[in-house]
Amino acid sequence: MAFISRGFKRRTSEPGQEGRVPPGQHLTADFPVLSAGPTPHRQLADWSLSIRGEIDDPLDWTWDEFQALPRERITKDIHCVTTWSKLDTEWEGVSVDTLLDGVETTAEFVVAYCDGGYTTNLPLADVTGGKAWIAFGYGGEPLAPEHGGPARLLVPHLYFWKSAKWVRGLRLLQEDEPGFWEGYGYHNYGDPWLEQRYSGD
Amino acid sequence: MARAALQRRLSWQLAEVVESIDETPRVRSIVLSAPDWQGHRAGQHVDVRLTAEDGYQAQRSYSIASAPDDHKLVLTVERLDDGEVSPYLVDELRPGDKLELRGPIGGYFAWDADTGGPLLLVGGGSGIVPLMSILRQRIASGSAAAVRLLASWRTSGDIIYATELERCAAVDGVEIVHTLTRESPAGWGGRIGRIDQAMLADVAWPAQTRGLSFVCGPTGLVEAVAAGLVGLGHEPGQIKTERFGPTGG
């Protein structure tokens, strides 16, 4: 890197975190909120979760049915494209593997869809194999609405816009289909370790 | 992937600081000469990257304050005392220095003159920056869109762009309302207190105008304003939000 910012010095040291903070990221202790519109406030009685698309028999769960599924506690580092990372965040949720258990599909991609109209796309392989959850708890409490409650997708190995808030379902697709931010120039895949922030990165 | 390949790659480019303007004791506007800049839409932001002599790098996002039609690129930055990038930009960077950036980024929280109005712009503190780009573009483009800006500040001394906003308020179709949350100075002609639904009922366009609202500021303000507008009957899809918090660093 030829260019040096005159007079700029590292101001924070993050000892012991080498290897946990991806390039271009910095640690934050709080939990910033980023969303493109108003926070939806969905009543649990009106909430459902669905699997649609390339599936013979579409699946639906009411909140109570969803809550009766096997749940997992998950502790993961998360990385937002706006450059903050947060280590050891504690979640509770249902693995996407549990939702897709026994499902036969030719799909290779999914689009998560949400209250408020938000969408994001991922390869199916990135939400299966113990890599993604529908999370409803954070830090031992119900997930707050501004953080995506009652439930959000949690895909911690990708930039956090892929962890769609207020998720209501997954659409199984044979062809990839850009989601909301992906259509505004953000990277289609979003690997924080490869700094895939924007299209072309 | 074909679609992605059609999009222009956002390359890092060097801009030169040509002017530095003290807006308040904590806030500075940085006027840049950016020869490779391809233009932007009002409301978009850039990523700024700093590199230390030992190779250490830090990057953050900053909203663009200038209008697309201004033909200059201006960032307005608030110093966050525990931050790493903003103290450098506010206190250290001076005319003649170069700054590495890439953009424009975003595109949802953005306004074009042909989108029209009416427009409601609600900002808290330095959350006014992308709204200022929209207001400046509204005026520079000669758009007739009616626009109301409601800006929340702790004290009157925290008001960014105070003099320019006074001039903007004299433009036909432009209304500027300030509210102060921690001070009630003698002779103050604006509002007092945090923005709540009652204040929005006075200041916002009636929901039936189907106006577009842009809200930017700390999470508490954004949540309260967005919920307040929804409570007044505004369509959620007509309310665009962006957060400006301490983690801007």
C-alpha cells in the first residue's frame, strides 16, 4: 500500500483477538441497529414461518409449533458490512437443518423473505450443515424487535445483512436471485474474511 | 453472477482535501477534490480508509453532505471521542492532505429530483448529513418538491449548517424546524423536546399526501420517528431510515 495517511496511528489495540476480526473490521461492545425502514411489530398470534419454492409440500409453522422444535444455543462472532464486529454473541434458535429435515429439493439457492419486505439471497449450502438458524433469543432474552424479533435469520459466517431481520420464510430456488441490498450494489455472497462488501469485491 | 459483473466495481481512489470547515466544535466538513469521482445520488455515502505508517488500516462509512449538482464532494464528520477514524478526520486532516475513499454506496436511502415530493426529512445530530445532501439537491436542481426538515439537537450550539439552513428556509417550498432536547435558550424560536408523535403530527405531511420520509440519526430517534409516522398513517414503505450511531467510529 503506497498511500499513508499523514499523522494517522492505530488508536485501539485489540490484544488476543487476532484471527477473530476480519480485515477492515473493528470491534464494538454495543449492538448497533441498522434497517432500511420502520421496525415491524408482528403479533405472535399472526406470525408464521414458511418454506416455499422448490418443495413438493410447502411447510408452515405457527409460533407455537416453531417454539416446539428442537432449539440450540449458539455463540458466534458477527460481522457487519459497516465495519463493526461483535464477538461471542449468544443466540437461541432453531437450526435451518431442523426445518429442512426430510425435505427433498433440487434448489441450490434460497431467498429469505421478511415482514417489511426485506429479502436476502444465499446459496442453500450456506444455510445448511449447521451454518444457519432462525434465532428468537439473544443474550438470554427474547429477540428485541429492533434486532429482528420475534425471529431473524442468523448466518454468522457471512456479513450480517444476510442475517435477515423479521424473517417469515425461505423460498427454495434453482436460480440465484439478488435480494434487497444485493440489488443496491452490495456483494452477492458477502464473505467477511474475503471483504466481499460490494459488487466486484 | 452475470448481473453482478455488469455493476461497476467500487475502487479505492485518492481525493485531496481542499477546504476544511468548522461546523461546530465537534463537527467538521471536509471539501474534497476527487478527480476520479463518478458522481452520486443525494443520500448516499462513501467508505473512507486510513493507513498508518506501520500498514495498519481502518475504514468507516460517512454520508455525503454535498448535492450531486454541487460539483464538489463534501463529507461532514462528527468527532466521536472514543473513535479511531473520526478524531483523525476532524482534528488532524487539513487542506493539502489526501484521503482514500470509495463509493458511492447505498441507493435505497437516496432521493432524485424526478422522485418529487412532498418530502419530510427528520434528522438527529450528525444524522442530518445525508438529509442536507437531499435538501441541497432539492434546491440546486430547481425541483419544486415541497420539503420540510425537522432537526433535533441537544443545544443550539450543536446545530450543523445553521447559517445555510437559515438561507434554505427562505426558499419557496422549504421549511426548516429545529428542536432542542437539552436546552431552552431565551428567545428560541424553534421547538423544545424530543421528537414524538405529537410533534410529528404538527410537522409531518398528512399521510394522505403519500409523501416520502427520510429519517437519519441515533437508533432511539429513528425508532421513535419511524413508529410515530406509522402511527400517523404513513405507509412503512414510504419511510426510509438510516442509523448514525457511535459505532460510526
